[in-house]
Amino acid sequence: MKWQPEDERRWAVARIEAGDPVTAVAAALGRSRTWVYRWVARADSAEATWPEDRSHRPTHLAGLTPAEVVEAVSLVRLSLYNQGLLCGAQNIRWELEALSVTPLPSVRTINRILAREELTHRRTGRYVPKGIPYPALAASTVNAVHQIDYVGPCYLRGPVRFWSLNTVDLATARCALEPVQSRAGQATVDALWATWHRLGLPGHVQADNEGVFYGSPAHPRGLGPLIRLCLGQGIEPWFIPVREPWRNGVVEKFNDHYGSKFLGRITVPEAAALGPAHRAFEQQHNSRYRYSKLGGQTPLTALQRAGHPLRFPTAPVAPRVPLPKPETGCYHLVRFIRSDQRLEVFGERFLLPPEAAYTYVVATVDVAQQRLRVVLGTDPVAEFPYRLR
């Protein structure tokens, strides 16, 4: 018969109290003498629960999060939840940072606190949008808006490593792919120039906040290669909110298609074959893929039927880096303003009025006037001097 642990311990203590030798009791149970002595000592404590297992958890935890931080995490989570806002660990950490809570817990620590405090329940019912207006760019005409994004690093066969600068025209769904083996300033300028020679010059270029596009966080007013190249061609760059890649949703979805249909299937044995392989895939997409948003047309058919004149770069070769500093033009940043009312512009922060909290604003840098203007919808909310480097 298999003993339960508590019964085994009671029997051993009972035999010792009856006068049996410790060695005989240990041998009968297949235990050590130390084990028998331990449970005899535990029984002498006269505790009602002496046969039960005790926790091995240490009585003092050196790295335990302070109780006031745990309470702050719980209160912020409940506040965000009750307001119908995003209440995940990263959002909670942003709010704690705005409230100057110290020590600031990591995302992993916040997740553990939420699990321990049983604050991981989800909202019930169908998701209801918050109704916060987003200032999306209108793409009603050909080349009104190009969405661009880098994919990579990508590896095909062998040690060849590359990135692909993918561009999609929102109005016609035409794509352009430019593989590069470096994302340095000149490589990005060359890739954009080649893209515009095939798609035409856009009115706006929408990109995320990669340093290769806007410049360097050490010099946020230095006008990166994308900004300088675009303004020199009369194009206005448009930067989506930080950590919101779905705002570039069209090119992000195309990147998935590119990954499954090209990277997952095409074999390119050497770097010299990257360009022709990408051109073939690009041509196949633009001439054969049909989209419901285009009424079942292919991108090239939609372009032909639109009858919209295209504008192309005048020079066959891209300008060389460093590009000259533009003297006119504007570039824009869309930002979500949190409870601290701070507008972040490539690492710099500007305080906005209270009505801007929990809204999307558009910050426009006017190069000619050296001003930073912030609008909420169509209403101006702030303006700052912004001297460019």
C-alpha cells in the first residue's frame, strides 16, 4: 500500500513514541535517520499542522517591488480600464513615467504585478472604437500618397544580406521594390530615386520613425536624407505616430505579401541577381494582381484609366549625400498626446495645452519660417520657434 506523505510521517512518529529504534523505523519506510529525526522534532512543536509540508519560499525577497509601486500599477491600470483606454503593461509604464513614479518598473514586472493582483481580465462585449479622430492622408488621386517601409534584414541562399525599400501608391496599389545591402543615407536616396523613376513623384511620402528616414536623435533638427530629398522635389514627408505601424497599413500588408510570395519562394543565388528578381516580382504584381478596392482591376489598369499625369525626377542619377539644406517646404509628424501633454518630435519634447491630451495632433515644421505649428483637427493649438540646423 502506498502511503500518503502525512500518514507516513504520523506513523513514523507514533513508532518512535512507542519505543521503536530510529534505525528500524527508517529502514521500514526506506527513509534516512535524518528524515525520522526531522519529523519527530516537528511533532514536538505541538502544531496541529505539523505533518503537512511547509512553504520553501524565502521570508525576505531582496528584489521585491515596493508596495507603493504595486499600488500605483494597480490604480493606473484601473484608471485606464475605466476610461476605455489601452491598459496593457506598456501603456501602464508610459503613464507611470509621466507620473514620475520611482523606481519605474519594467514591462515584465508590470505584467507579473497584474497577474498577481488578478488584474488581467479583458473587457467584455464587442470592441467599440474610442472615436478619437485620426488625421489620415487622403489618397484620392494617383501618387497623392506613397507609403514606404524597409523590410529586413533578409537572407536568401548563402551569406547575402539585404533590405528592401518597399513603396506602395495608395490610389492605384502600384508597388516598387528596391533591394539595398545597406540602409545608409546614400543607399536610401538611391532607392527612393529609382522608385520615383518608375512610380512617379508623389505629393506626400508617409514613413515610420526610423532614423534612416528622419536623421539622428542626436540632431533632431538636422533634416535627414529623406526629408532633404523630398523637400528638394516638392514632396512633403509625413511621419506616422511612434509605435503605431498599422498607420502604414497598406505597405505593411504588402510586406506580408512580399515575404510569403517572394522571400518564401524565390531563390536568388547572389547579390547581383537581387535587382532583376525584385523587378520581375514588381512587374508581376502591378500587371496581374487584382484588387477589390480597384473594382477588380490591376494596378497598371487603374493607373491607365485614371488618366492622371505623372511627374518624374528630372535627373537620371540621384543626388549625392550630403544633400543641400532645403530653404522651403514643410514636413509633418502625427503624434498621440498622452496625459503629460508632451509632443515628441524626434526626441525633443514640447508642452501642449490641456485640450490636446488623448488626441492625435499634426505637428508641421515650416522650413522657410523656422516654425513648428501644431493643429488638432483644423484648429491650431500651439506654435513654437524651431530653428533648423
